[in-house]
Amino acid sequence: MLIEQADVTGEEDEDVQCELKGVKLFVKRGSNDYSSGILGQVKYLLDKRTLVQRLLFRREPLWKISMNTRLQPTVRCTFDPQECILRLLLAESLGSKASGATEIVVYALKPGRFCSRKDFQKFAESVIGSSSLKTTEMLRASDEGSSNGEREIQS
């Protein structure tokens, strides 16, 4: 008797907050140049139990994961409405976690040919609005003594 095993993707305990197809991903690791654009699908996910938020990008047509980033205070996230680019800046570990070595990585997402700018902007604004990203930015802005308690994040 053959027992069929269901595919497990890691998304079973997560709710999709937003998702877009036809998005291009550009990656810059360390001092290297940006990679050429990878076309695929991006999902903004929320874990039902832990409430951890993450962005997951799968490239087409293989659906292989090209970006899996947990949204947390150490991730800098900006949206440029003129260029319609969502950027995430973070430190990723190199090789084994035991070594502790990291490199700065920039993920830049922008709408591809078949993804509307308006839909992409809505997606980007929902990601930027993540409470997981704002925690340290609001604290740092108030520590710096800004007049309104907020500051614009630049990349």
C-alpha cells in the first residue's frame, strides 16, 4: 500500500496578509553588485501562534525560495514611491551560525511587467506598517529628540 505524503511548505500555520505575483527581486550581498532581477511571487505572512511576520519570495517557475526574511526591529525597510521599490536591509549570517560572521544584504522588490504599481504600493505600505519593524525606529526617534517623535527612515 502506497501512502501519499502531503507537501509541507512551512506556511501551514501562517495567514497570508498580502501576496503579489509578477514581482522582481534584486539582491545585493556585501560589496557585490545587485543581481539581475528574479521574477516571482512575494507573500507577507503572519504566524497564527507566534504572530511572527515574514516576507517570502519564490521565483517562477520553479517556486524555489529566493528570500525568506523575518520582519523584526533589526531589519530596515523603506519604500520609494517614485521608483516604486521596496527595500529591506539586514545582516545575514555567512555559512555556519557557529562562526557568527555576517554580511549586509539588501533585497529590493519592484513590480514586474504584469504587476500593477498600485497593487505593489498597497503591498509595500502594508509591509512598512508592520509593528515588528517600527519598534526600534520609534524609540530611536524619541531618543534623538525629534520634534514630532518620528523620523523618516532612509536607505
